[in-house]
Amino acid sequence: MGTKHTVEFSYLDESSYAKKLALCKTYIHIQFIEFDRFDMLHTRRRFLQGTSASIIATGLPNTGYSRTIMGDMTVHSVSDGSLTLPGEFTFGPMPQDELEPILKKYNQSSETLTPPCNVTLLQNGDRNVLFDVGSGPNFSPNSGVLIESLDALGLTPNDITDIVFTHAHPDHLWGLLDDFDDPLFPEASYMIGKAEWDYWMDPNTVSTIGERLTSFAVGAERRLASIADQISFIEDGQEVMPGVAAHASFGHTPGHMSYEIHAGSESVMVIGDSIVNHHVAFERPKWPSGSDQDRDLAAQTRVRLLDKLALEKTKIIGYHLDVNGIGYVERNGDAYKFISEV
Ligand SMILES: [Zn+2]
């Protein structure tokens, strides 16, 4: 395990886009904004500690405290901070001349993306269920604040009973282990799509995934292996626990799952990264996105999901959608629009 650890972090140190970004003035500027946001989170946490839960319920922009009550269940969007990504990572394969006016419309830079990371927390009776666990401290400078956010809701890692993964990319999985590589959620049981598990645990993946994502493969295998005895596998359509159904949404990763949390006629769809931003993914869902591993399949999944979500007016929580990721999909001619609830 020691050897793998070294490989993973030395690769990250050498990661060309992280290095380029660190030298880029825009990036440094964004860092300051993000650190301000991080300070806000802590200030807010201190504030919230002295307040009643009903104030948390109002939902506060950027820090992602917001909740939906459905029957006996409460669904929160809980912030793990945000990522800083080079625009090319997502926009690279898109038609650049058509892309420009869309980015302009959304005030989105083509150089850098700073998407939020919105972890879903479901509270049902004595169960506290997390959908993904954030990035932990070793992936991106402004992410990895999930534990602080849970603390603001009065929860510690020991209170988490179940963890359900949408997929095994770093910003969703790497928060699994603490700084000493021990599991951070000692009481939790884990679930993941069977196809997702098989892909990342396949010894060939590290050599076939491509240089750009090698660290993703090494990091996923090491973390998933650490919970191999506590994890169970999910298939499409399965009711993974009372009130939660899995829906295959393959393409972003080979076994990506979305989850529908339902009570009576109400439901919330946890869409993970199947619809990965609030601008281009809605405006041009058929375009290939650089952040998807199977771009054709991901586009088909996106179109199918957007159509269904708009038709059924389902509330969604998108891991990287604007503010706290909670909102609705609206059809807009041939395109779609994200209507944020904030
Ligand atoms: Zn993600």
C-alpha cells in the first residue's frame, strides 16, 4: 500500500494542469475568493452553532445549507467546498465558436471553472445517509470541507450510518479516508453500482484510462480496496434502502448511478455528475463534455435524464450545479434550463 500511496501523490505533484494553474494569475485570484468563502463557512458555522435548526433550513447561498422535508425524511444539500478546474478539462471537445456565446450568457469564463461540490445527506429515522463523501484534503485546495459542514448540522462522522456512491471520481470518493488513511466514517456501511466497482477495481483500468486520469484510477482503487469488506453492490432499478431507488446513468463513468429519494408522490433525484454544470450541459446536452469518460453514452444519458426531469418536474440535487445544486429542469425550446431553488 505504501508504494501505491507514493505513486498517487507524486503523480498529483507532477500533474501538469495543477502546476500550470498554480502559476496562473486568474487561479491565484480565484484562490482568494475561495478562501474568503471558506472563512465565511467557518464564521457561519460558529453562528449556526448558537442557533436553532430552523435557521439552517432557510438555506444560505454558497455554503449549501438547505433542506427538503418529505414525509419522515429530510434531505439536505451539504457543501464540500468547490473545485478549480481548467476550462479545457470540460470545454475541450466542444465546438469553440458556438461555445463562446453560451459561456458569455452565463458569465462563465472559458479558462477556469469553479463548480461547487454538493453532497446530499438523507436523514430518515436513525439513519444518516450520505450520497458521496467529498474529496478529502488531498485533491483540490478549496474542497474537502464536508466534515465542517456536517458539524454545522450537529453531525460527526460517527453519526453517518450509510454511504451511497454515485461514482468513484476523486471529488466524490477521496473523502472516504482521513489524513492517516483510516476510514473516516467508522460506523457506515457502503454501496456502489456494481459496474462502477468492477471498472475501478479492474487492474487494467490504470493503464487503459489515459494519462490525464491515471491518478483517478490509482486513487479510486486504493480507497475502494480499503472498504471492500463493508461494501455492497447496486444494480439499476434497485431499491437500495426504504425510499431510495437507483437509476443507472452511465457515461460520466462506466457505472455512474443516480438515486431517486421518494416519499408518497414527492421525490428528489440525486443526479451526481450525470448533468455536470448549469450552463453548457443544459444548453447543449448533446455536445461531448471533456469531463465524461464515455462522451457519447454520457450525452445520451444527459438528454434522456433532462427530458424526463423536465417532463416530471422532479426536484434535483446536482453535485456541481449552481449554488447548492438544488433546483428543477425546465425545457427551453430544444435546450433546457436549470432553475435554482435558491
Ligand atoms: Zn464531480
